[in-house]
Amino acid sequence: MRGAALMFQGTGSSVGKSLLVAGLARALTRRGLVVRPFKPQNMSNNAAVTADGGEIGRAQALQARAAGVAPSVHMNPVLLKPQSETGSQVVVQGRVHATARARDYQAMKPSLMPFVLESFSRLQAEADIVLVEGAGSASEVNLRAGDIANMGFARATGTPVVLVGDIDRGGVIAALVGTKHVVAPEDAALIRGFIVNRMRGDASLFAEGMATIAQATGWLDCGLVPFFDAARRLPAEDAQDLLDHLPRRAGGGCRIAVPLLPRIANFDDLDPLAAEPGVELIMLRPGMPLPGDTDLVILPGSKATIADLAALRAEGWDIDILAHHRRGGRILGICGGYQMLGTRIDDPEGAEGPPGSVPGLGLLQVETVLAGRKQLSPARGQSLADNLPFAGYEMHIGRTTGPDTARPLLRLEDGRLDGAGSADGRVAGTYVHGFFADDAQRAAWLARLGARAAPRRHEAEIEATLDALAAHFEQHLKIDSLLALSKAR
């Protein structure tokens, strides 16, 4: 099978393409195939660090895990990280390539296709099958010129396409059939099959719908997939997914509040806490005040720290956070959130937006300069408060200095000290992402809040969920038919 490939495109964003690729990667790996995930272009501020010091979308890192391999920059050669409503940082094969407004990026896309094709070729050479994930909607014909994410890639490589629709949002028949009629005939010819995802209730009620789609399009019915509720246990790629996946708990236990910043990044830091039965994780949407009985406020990572600090102030959350601190509450800043806690943030070269300097929240006696090379690396070491090991990663630009760095949180394996703490011990910041995934670390943090962690193993739960997802697809997808399509090039 070496060299086989199959692309999953969607009728829209968030139809479940990422989970389909992850679950199929695990299912095919369990069948003994060498699988590699691939997404030509992704847009997300929830990124992962690769072993070679690059960054890719978090979804591709999860898919690599499902396939039992280390994530590589070639699994997501173009990553767009939004910094404003109209502009993004463009990461190519793991490294920052440019910053571009949306219209300028459209003109840039053709120059990025060689990188996309090179990365795809590398994965093909080492895999039995490459599972390719498209981006957004296949029917966005207004973006077709120079496309590298959907039909442009499929045409350039001759990769067969399976179109995915989401029945849960309604209109799935029109979305699938309509796609065939709006895309160019040469593109439509590459679509060989379809999947209807997220069916709730009696699947037999949509049997006629599946037949209608197959007859109207001539595409192969590859499966009707029931809703997989356990997907909420897996890292989300979009902040909205995080909101949708939060468990509904009726008060009690430890309450942790997180401002939902416009450019929130690497928010899967919060997943292990959200999964704790004794924790109520509250994402503060715009217009929501900080609950008065909050135990811990976490300021999360940000792709544009100064802009998100301004948004935090515009919502009045700075006033709430300062009042929380005066009442004796605890605050933790991660990466960009750590920078916000200091007395000042300087961006002299415009690394994350217009050049400028702003005062921070003043809860840590540190200052940050956003300059220098971006730090992208795995991070391991021990926490200094309790001498417990941790494993995570660094993904930031800037250097933070000041008196409170004399009270660091973490000691890394290479001897570096990370983070800062206030003199009263109630405010802390760190550049390391992911340490709550460590069961002992999470238990220690919750103990400091007077709570007890459940006897659970977070990483093992993710593995078990991927196995369950694979079994779900083995039952409801026509996997042998998908494999046959992948070779029909």
C-alpha cells in the first residue's frame, strides 16, 4: 500500500474532520499499517511543539499520537496563527515565515505550495497510507484560486477525496449535494465518497437520506457515524470546542476561572483540570464577571499578549482579578498570561502587533520584552515547591526579568529556572505549557487550593479514548472501502 493517500474535506468547519483522521489513524495502526496524518494548511492558536523544535497544529499532534509516532513539522507544513481579526502569523514547516493580512495571504499561497508538496512527499515515502485533512469548507470557491488546503492540494497530488458532513448542525443533504454543484467539475471528479458525521438517535431514520445523497452525487456511502460523546476528553483545537466540551457541574468543589481572551492560545493546558470531577472550570465569556467564590484565576496563553491584555481590561476583568487578589485569591499565569501579570510589557519591534509598551497588571514584580528568537522546545524538570517531576513544552517569544524571578516555579533538566512567584505566594507565572497533564503535578496544585484530585491517569485516559474512537469507527465506517479509495489514484 505504500504511497496510498486519502483526503477528508468538509462541507464546513468543525464537521469532525480532525477526529475522523485521529480515529482512523488509530484504527489503521491497530490493523498493522504505517499511518501518517497530514494537513496542508491549518489555522489555530492551539499549537504543539515537535521534537525538532518546530510547531504544528494541536490536532495534527493528536493524530500523530493516534498513529503511534512523534509529531513532525511535515504533518502540518503551513500553520496560520491569528493575531488580529484580519491578520495571522504564517508558520511554514515549523518556523515563522511571515506575518500577513488575509488578502495578502491569498496572494502568498501559491509560493507555499512547494513546501506543502515537499512535506507530503516525505510522509508518503515513510507510510503505507497518508490521511489528509482539509481545512474549512470544500465549497469555498471564492478561495479556490491558489488553494493549498483543499481541492488545490487534491488536484496537485491526485489524492482522492471523501467529503464529510455534520448532520448535527442540520442541512447535511443540501451541504453534501450542494458541494458537488458549486465546485469545478475537475474538483468534483476527485470526490469519491462521503461520510455523514455526528448522528444522534435512531440511525435507521436517515437511511433514506444516505441513499438520496449517494444517488444525487454518485459518491460512495462510506458511513453514517453516531455522535461520539467521549470526544470531549480529547484536546480541542478551537476555543469554541473547549466551551462545548466543558462538563456541566452544579457548583461545589474547587472553582477555577479562566478569561476567554480573543487570541487565547494553547488552551489544552486546561483539559486536565476540566476533566477533574472535583473542579468546576469556568471560561469567562465577554460580559461575564469573575465569580466571587473563585479559588484560582488562570490567565492562559495568548498569541497577542498586549492586544489580549487590552481586551481583558476592556471587559473589566482586570478589576475583578485585582479584587480577587485582595480577598486572598490565587492567580496563575501561563506564558502570555505570565507576561500580563508583570509590571510592564514592551514590544519594541512589533513582534505580536504594533510596536509599543503597556503596563501589566502589576501582580508580579517582573517585566517582559517581546524580542529575540521564539522558544520552541519540549520541557522537562521538577517543580521547586514540591520537588515533583513535570513534562511539558515551551512556546513563546520574549524574556521576562525582575525581582520575583528569584522565586521560580520550575527547574528544567538543562538547569534553567523558569517562572516567578509573588512574595505572598499567591501569584505565580510560568512559560511552561502542559504541566497539569502530569497527575502528580495536578494533584499538588489542587491540594494547595484545598481540593483533592481524582485517582485518574490523564494520559492513559487519552489513549483509552483514542482506542474507543477507533473501535467506534470500525463499527460505523466502511474502512475497507476507504482503503480501496485511497489506492484509486
